[in-house]
Amino acid sequence: MILPITPSDLPWAHQFLEERCGIPVITRGKTYDPMEYPGFIAKDKHGSHQGLVTYRIENGECEILSLDSLSGGYGIGLVSAVKQTALAAGCWRLWLITTNDNTAAMRFYQKVGFHMVAIYRDALALSRQLKPSIPLTGQDGLPIRDEVEFEIILRELPPPAEPPAFPLRLARRTIYESEWAALYLDRVVFPDGRLIAEYHMIHTKNAVAVLVENDSGELLFEYVYRYATNRMEWEIPAGGVEKDEDILETARREVYEETGYETHSHRLIYTYNPANGNIDTRFFLVACRVGEKKADIDKGEIQSIRWMKRKEIEELIQRWELKDGFTLVGVQLWWWIKQARKEG
């Protein structure tokens, strides 16, 4: 028998979860107490508890948080109960996360209709920060290090009754996610009725570039090796915005860390999206004045620094030697703003 969890089942369910997987559970870097969510209990003909599944529903998706049974025959019934509940709730997707060592579970999920859709390499490093009790090795002595995502598509998402005024996201699936970058597959309907089932969206940290000016009107440049382009680049100081960090503080911090210069009189002069077709990253341009030099350059990242006059910068552009988009946009905007102030 597969039955919804009742208050009388809770003591057993809590003990079962603690013994089998531990509380809380961690999926995609988020912590959940499965006892706070609905679920189903499997019982044999004598009324003895044999298995448990818990789940949560959000934004049209149903995630199985925990699934375990004392014998294999009950797992299918527990999954079926959640699947029917998700369909009744209008969900379009049923999904779950397991770990790379759980090979028996991965075989089971595929037998009951799940597809393996993503592997999150070394995700357990973050999970152990949230739940230190997670062991380093699991079944068959395998190291527990990766998360594996499985899903069942329950139904096709219908387009809206009326065409949207702007492209409308109907659903999103995470393919890869880290503190640095993320790749999403969005289901998007456009105003002309076109439906793109897999619109690739990329997210990276927002970034700041800094136009540091001295009393002579020169700008501070860095000579940097860039792995992505495999060449040395002349650039203005720049870096990623940390979570909840003020943009002007990012500018001050990046200049000091990279060049050793203190700065002052910071002001935001422009914000833009460098590739707005499928990347949501925002770039911020900050202007400031140079202060005292209090530290050496970051030799792990910066080879050298140099103050450049406008003529030198223009010559770099004319020779096609200035390649960094952040820097090209920054200096052109800076010159335009200065010229506009003179004319105004």
C-alpha cells in the first residue's frame, strides 16, 4: 500500500530518514528538511512501514527530495504516487538528484522512466560545507563527489493563450552551475508565436572595469596574460562583483589588489550588457582618481602596469593591439564624456 504521510507516521519517517540518508538533505547547494514536505509511505499487508518518499513542488516542477525503501518492490509505487501527484498539480517536470556512487539507484531511476540530464562535477564539496556528516566514500568504496540529475518530462508546456509582448520564459533547466558561471536551457515563446524548446542562457558574474586617472590625465593600464585568448593584453583594471558587494567598492578593491594603488572619487559612468543575445551579465564602468601607491602589483595576474596618454591608447587601437572589449568601450565612453563636458 502507498499512502500519504500522516502525523502518526512522522516518528518512524524521521528515524528512517536519519538512518538511511541523514537530515537535512542537500540538492544543488540548497538545504531541505524532508520532514517539512509532503510525501508517501509504503506499507506491507501487515501495516508495517517499508519505504518513504518526500517531494516538493515549485514553479511547475516537482523534485523528489528523498526516496528509499526496505525492499525494491516498493520504490516503483512510491515514484508512481509522486508522479501522479505532480501531474495533478500541473507540473511539467519531475526531477531528482543523487550522488555518483549510488549506482543501484541510478539503474532504478532509468528503469522507471527517468533520463540522466546533468552531472555536477565535485558538487559534494559544497554539500559537505552545509552538511559535514556526508561521508567521503559510498557504495562499493566509490568516492562521493558528483551530483547526478535525473528527470521525467510529464507534459509539454502549452504556449500562452495570447502571444506575449516580449519573449516569455516558460521553464528553465539548469545544465551547469557554479559560483563563477551557469548554463541554463530555457523554454521560450516569442511574440510571433515561435517556441524555442532549448534556448541556451549563460550567466556569469557581473563585472567592473575602472578608468583610473592621474593628475596628468593619463589612464592606468595593466599588461595581462589571458588564458581564453592565449595572448598578452593591455587592459584597464577590472574584476568580478562579489555577492552583495557595492559596485564602487568592487572598483576600489580590484584596483588596489591588482596594482597596489589607492583610489578615490569613484563614480559610476555607464552600465551595459556585452552580449545580450544569450548572456545576462552586466558590465559596470567606474571612473576614479588615483591616490597613493601602497602595495606591489599582483604578480600572479599582472605582468606590469603603465600610465598611458590618449595618443598612446589611440595608437594601440589603430594598430589593432587593444583587444579587450571592456577596455575599448571604457576608454571611448570616457573620452566622449570628457568631450561632452567641455562642449557643455
